[in-house]
Amino acid sequence: MKQEECRERLLKLIKERAVIFGERKLASGRTSSYYIDGKMITFDPEGLYLTGRIICEMLKEERIDAVGGLALGAVPIVAAVAVVSFSEGRPVKAFTVRAEKKDHGTEKRVEGHLQKGWSVAIIDDVITTGGSSFRAIEAAEEKGAVVKKVIAIVDRLEGAQEAFSQKKYQFESIFTKKDLGL
């Protein structure tokens, strides 16, 4: 399947399975008349595969050592990117950031593969203001990683682009709410 076909199919899946109308509270604390349930895409075999393929293509020109993001939204996506990148012969490691450091075992806040000096991309399913991604950025940078790019499946166009730009982070989304007809 070609890249454009992947994008068209993923957009169709999001419109059919992930958009819910009705008043909802968002992770940003804001309320909205619609909700995009990214998990309906990223916990679906086809949706997850398409997402992994598209993001790998978006990272093709970057020298990225790992992809990561905040649990729970980023977990399936970074795993998909790692698997697809390996199958395409240019493996990228994956990591996830917990909202809170574990209070047992290794007591890690960052799980998976992340090393000082690595170039990383931060991934999320749906972005509103960028708050979840900024928490993941902070954790990655505390570990000594260099954040090269932030990627979302859908940008709700509610301030994330501007917030990332202000902090000098390159941001790109696969789709925006306009692509979904919202």
C-alpha cells in the first residue's frame, strides 16, 4: 500500500471509529462538543499498522534513535513505529513516560530504550494544547535525549502548534480536525 493510500484509509477509519459527538472533557481540562478517541485507532490492528507506517515515513529523513511519549496514548503508537521501522530495515527504539514515577521495582518514570545524547521524536494520538507531549519532552530531556520532532495523529488546532513553535520544537500531525471535517 502506498503512503497516500495509507493516509486515506487511516482518515476513513478515524472518521468512522474515533469521532464521538457530545460534550466531553479533554485531557487539557477544556470541554468540547466532540471527542476524538485515538485508542479506537491505536488499539485496532489496521489503524495501528497504518499509523506506524505513516509515522515511519514522516521520520524517514530524520536521524531518530527512539520514539516515545506519555502513557497511555503513545504506548501502542511507539511500539508500532518500532516494529515497522525494523521491518523496513531502519530500526528505531521505543520508550514511554509514566505520568508518575513507579514507587516499586526499578522506580522508573521512563520505560524502554532511551539514552543520553539520543535524538528522539515524541508521539501522541490526539493533541489539543500539547500538555501530554510537553510532559514526555521534559522526561526525555531529563534523561539527556534531544527532542527533534513531535508528531500527533490528529491536531485539534487548539494551541499545540503555537506552543511547540514557541519552545522551538518541530511539530507535525498526520491530520488536523479540519481533515476530519470538524
